[in-house]
Amino acid sequence: MEKPHHVVIIGGGFGGLYAAKSLKRAPVRVTVLDRRNFHLFQPLLYQVATGTLSPANIAAPLRAILKRQENVRVLLGEAIDIDVSNRRVVLSDGELSYDTLIVAAGVRHHYFGRDEWERLAPGLKTIEDATEMRRRILLAFEAAEREGDPGELRAWLTFVVVGGGPTGVELAGAVGEIARHTLKHDFRAINPADARIVLVEGMDRVLPPYPPTLSARAEAGLNRLGVTVQTGAMVTDIDADAVTIRCGERRERIPTRTVLWAAGVQASTLGGVLASATGAAVDRVGRVVVEPDLSVAAHPEVFVIGDLAHFSHHTGTPLPGVAPVAMQQGRYVATLIMRRLRGETMPPFRYRDYGSMATIGRAEAVADLGWVQFSGFFAWLAWLFIHLIHLVQFQNRLLVLIQWAWNYFTWNRYARLITGKNPLPLLR
Amino acid sequence: MEKPHHVVIIGGGFGGLYAAKSLKRAPVRVTVLDRRNFHLFQPLLYQVATGTLSPANIAAPLRAILKRQENVRVLLGEAIDIDVSNRRVVLSDGELSYDTLIVAAGVRHHYFGRDEWERLAPGLKTIEDATEMRRRILLAFEAAEREGDPGELRAWLTFVVVGGGPTGVELAGAVGEIARHTLKHDFRAINPADARIVLVEGMDRVLPPYPPTLSARAEAGLNRLGVTVQTGAMVTDIDADAVTIRCGERRERIPTRTVLWAAGVQASTLGGVLASATGAAVDRVGRVVVEPDLSVAAHPEVFVIGDLAHFSHHTGTPLPGVAPVAMQQGRYVATLIMRRLRGETMPPFRYRDYGSMATIGRAEAVADLGWVQFSGFFAWLAWLFIHLIHLVQFQNRLLVLIQWAWNYFTWNRYARLITGKNPLPLLR
């Protein structure tokens, strides 16, 4: 008996997971390879970084999700090379043969060539990033409580968020809420509401992909939470004591101990590996330029989906790196594989944009559904609902809902733990 | 106006926290000093280590607990020395003057002089310990799934728990449940139920402080979960590939990659610091021998409570290092301080032992209330109830209850995350 067609999926994020699930009834063997043992619901990662949710609330073990899908096996491991001529994925400790390969390895943050900033300004892509951000935010208030020098105190109570996209807006809003509400009665020597929160964005408004009216409402919402929005500003330097920004001709040095990075992303190194193996083009941030059917030039058996794919057919600009794109691409490729096995063809991929949303804070969000824009309480409720239904595992939905309700009624955040090997190194 | 009497409490565990809360109406200023920003509910730490609960479910920010208590301030910092003649606590970065000092710095694990075992056999005292244990347990099954060599596979699927006290019994039982039930459908190449779990105890039965009938029931419960109990056995060596034990004349080398340490504890270094400063005696594990009123010899203004105190008045043997002892001692010292300030005296401390309990697994526990012993489902329900009501913060009670209910009905554990800077180092 012939062995069934083997589909290898690199990455268990939205793209990879939806591809695997959509292959449930296909006559194929599926291997999902990931460096982590869980699927991470990245849109809520900022809530871990700001103490509302626990890591496990937004991360579901891949094995648990796929345990009943008999044609899937999950492997924990790291792909380091792809040998397209022999159809093999090279792992750090072995290899995997494939008939069809789906690369959904995602992106990581990018410091525009200033890698030394990473240590000073952590980004937000992994669970560890989120707990590190949480540690820094909470430690800054702790250090301020013990600080005698007014200049140092000011620096500890200044938070700079770099990047005014959805993640930056959500982070800045959450830090504003922490300072104004969550910590209100917690300290004796400082008033946490004195914290200065600066959101730095290079474009002329926050949430650049959204309509200008929504950007303005988001900015107004941030202002109400005590966030100063600095648009048209480039970060020119970050050191242990300050962030330096340039707005046109003006330069400003903002003394701070806490810088949160929500700016650039860069494709996983597998993008470059795949491009050199196949001759495919990569864009400025290393994403692989894909064909209209998401395959890689001259390799119809290799697909790239999700944040790692640069898809600009029909659309002109590349599709954004958001979960709905990855999910639709995962489903598309799964369907394409099934049709091919039946000798059928399929029309090119088309992204159906149902809109996008971002929260600013409690009961405050903006939503752009294309045909309608709205903001405020109902946008926030819509945001909550959409995120809850897309969370994997019913238990997590329930736990998240309870914690949101609690947060809403008490302003409190219970996952405010400073963890890590050395919890105190920032206190000097 | 005279400054109010200043009580400094080192440690925000059960002893320190209950002392601080009991001083709510006292005419004193209270400073709670801790290296961590949260109170940890240690009795449930093993459930974090085995993926049932998230760290934040059993840890509550000290500031959040004490925010409404106006006479308390919380300081994040580390005490490194105590200057009893000048009534000062020396911190790693400053100092604190006190009128009364309560030292409740607890214990850490102890490897009987074999500190090199710590790296190979992590203990369970902190949140980081728990996530490290969780990482090792889960990675062992992942490595087994990818292992081709039968001997190596056997070693990956062997788990050795050292120490048959409550923590060891609870850990071994939970690993048994994970292997037999939680992971049942998760793997394709291995059957997790093939895992061998060995609990090693030096005495002649598990749970030595309990009546022999309960020890026997605990052992039977562990056997039903696939745990092999090896009593009368000493660990003579631990290396990267095996644990060597000695039972009388017999020596056995158990090849394993996962060793969980639940054996010895040793007093915090502050115990020794305090002993040399005051001339107080310390016992074999470094606990400070205290007076009948929990003060330190010749220093009525210095108290030691909780796991760090060696109290054997009336009792003959020192009181065990459990939460109820620490809680009662914290309350006692708080009352003593208030009475002293009013010029009153107080009878010596007396521990009221309401009994003790340990869980073995799902719907299985043993309880010894002194006047009655019982085990099975009702002991388990009593265990659940007692632990839930003592958890700090209502939200955590609700979240823990939901996760227990889920675990009970589905056998699943959702907090099965492999986290840490390098999630894969154990896979070789």
C-alpha cells in the first residue's frame, strides 16, 4: 500500500493550525512542527504583558487541540533548513520528508538594524516577551516607590511605547489604566497616576491603516488615559537612561527606564532560507513573495502563509500580518491540497477583509468594518466578543471572560507577578 | 508628635502576611519587606508544576492584598543582614529601622550537601521552580515521542520523585494522572501510560507524620495511578542519566531524565544571620530556636515565625513547616505586639492542630484530624474546600474552582506550557 501524501506544516500559529485542522478529512498524513508546544493567541499577548491574563489563558497545547485528529502528529522541534530538491526539512536534530510543505513560521520583532536596542526595549511576540514586559512595567513602579532622587523618580515613572499600531496603542492604553486605576491605592510614597506614558509613532497619526477619524478617536481615548501621543516622531537612540526621538527638526531626550517596543517586524529566518533554496523574492522585511495560490515560484508543492508571506496580488499593497489573513490562507492551502489530490484546480487566493479593531482601554475601542466605522463601548463589546470566540478551547474562553469581567468591575489586574530568575535586577 | 511604633516584617508568606493583616487596627506602622511582589500559596504549587493551574492563580500581589490597610507599606527588597543592637535591617540597597522585627523568611530546598544535584533535580519552592518542573515533565514526553532508541525512550519515560512527604506524594500522583489520563490521546509514537513513576522515600512509609493506616491508603492510591513507591530507600547519587538509590544492602540505578526533588528543606540564610547576631541557637536545618513567645533569646523585640522558626515548647518535636503553623504564629505575634503596647502580657504560643491532609490524585486524598482519620472522595472534597477558602482573593478562588472542575470532568490540564528562554535544551 502506498503511503499517504505527507503534508509538513512548519509553525503552529494561526496559519499552520488552521491549515492542519482544515486537512482533517483529507487523505493525507500531516506533521505540525513547532519550536513551542502550544498555539499562542497573539492578539491578546499585550494583556499578559499588562497583568490582566495569565500565559496559559491565551496558549493552548498543540497536542491538546489536535489530539482527536488522527491524521495529525505534532513534533516539537526547530526547522533550520529546507532542501526543496529532495523535499526534506532539516531540523536542528533530524529531518522530515514531505510531499507538500506549508511554511508558516511567522515574524519576530525588528530593531531597524539596531539590535542593541532589544535588551533595552523588549518586543512582544512570545510568552517570555510578555512576562518580561510585565516584569519591567511593575518593577518600574516598585523602584519609584523606593527612589529618593526626583530626577530618577521621574525616569522610573516614564514609560515610552515605540510604535502606534494596534499593539502599541493597546499597550499604552493598558499602562495608562494600570497607572491611573489599577495601582491607585497600592503605593505610599508615590502616586502612580503621576506616570508619564509616551506613545511614539513615525507616521502622522496612530493606527495608520485605519481611517483618520478612528485614529483621532483612538488618540483622544489614549489622552483620557493619560497617554501622550507623539506622532511624526522617529526614535533615534535608546540607552539605559533615555529614549531620544526626532520630530522634524526638533530632538527630544526622554529620560525613562521602561521602553516597550511595538514597532518593526522582520520575517523568520526561514523566509530567507526558503528564498535562497527556491529563488523566490523576499521583500524589505524578509517576507517571501508568493504566487496567487500562495505557493513559491516554481515550487507548487511549497506554500508560505501567514505573517511570513508577502501577498499583494489584487491588493497592490501586501496583506497585513494579522490573524484573519493567516487563518484564511491556512484554510485555502488545505483546500487546494485536497483538490489537487483529486486532480482539480482552484482559483487564486482572495482575502475577505471583514474589518479590523483595536482596543484603547476599558470600554473603549475602534472598529473599521470597511462599510462602517464605529468606536466606544459597542466597538469594545464587539472586540471582546470576536476575541473570545476565536480563543482556542472553551475553558480558556470562560477563564478570560471572568478575568475581563473582574477587571471591568474592580479595575484590578490579578496577574501582576514579577517573575524570572532574578526578579530584582532593575532596582539599582 | 512621636512617630508610631514601627513593625518590620521580613517575608510576605503565610506568617508575614497574617501578622501584617492582624496588625490592621494596631497603633503601629508596618513595613512588609519581600523579595517578590506577591504572596504565594505554596500548598498548590505542585498544581502549577503539573499544569493544572497558572502561576497567577496561586499568587496574589502583596500590594493588592494590603492596599486598603493604611498602616502598611510594602517594599520590594532583599534583607541581607540584621543589626539587632541598632535595630536596623540591612537591605542589599539600603536599610530599614524597626522597633519590632518579625522574621518570616521561610525555607528553601536542601540537597544534603550535594548542591550539584540542584541542577539535575529541581525542587519546588518558587513559581520559577514550578514552571521549570512543568517544563521538564512535559519535555520528557516530547523527547520520548521523538526517540528511536529503546533504552533512551525508557529513560525519558521514567520519572523519579525524591521524598515521600505531602509534596512528593502530590507530585507523583499528578505525574501519574498526566501519564495515564491527561496525555492519553496526545502522542502517536509512544503510549504515555507506559511511563514509570518512582517515588523514593527514606522512611518505611510515605507521609511519615500521618498514622500508618493513612500512609498505606496513600500508597495504594499512588499504585492505582501507576506510581511505584520505594520506601526505606536513600538516594546516593544523581547524574544526568540516572538516579542511584540504596535500599538496605541493595543498590539500584534507575535510568531517568526527570528527577523531581521533594525531600529536604533548609532555613533561609537569614536564620543564620539572626542567630549569629543574637546568639540564638539554630537546629540542624538552620531554623532559629525560639522562646515560648516566638521571640529570640534576649531580644524580646525580635520574633521568628513560620517555617524559619524551630518551636518545640510543649510539643517535644518542632512544629512542622506548614501554613497553619505560620498563620497562627503570625496572628499570635501581632496580638502580642498590640498587648505589649498597652502594657499587657500574653501567655506563650500554643499551636492548635486542626489536622492535616494530602491529595493523591483525582477524588483521592487522606485526612488526619487527630480525632478521626479518613480517606477517599470525602477527604478529597474536604481538601479542595480547605484550600479554596484559604486562597487569597475571591477571583483566584473562582478561577481555581473552574479549572479543578474542568480537570475533574475532562481529565485535561490546560496550563501545559513549556516556557523559558530555551524551551528545547533537554532534547538532545
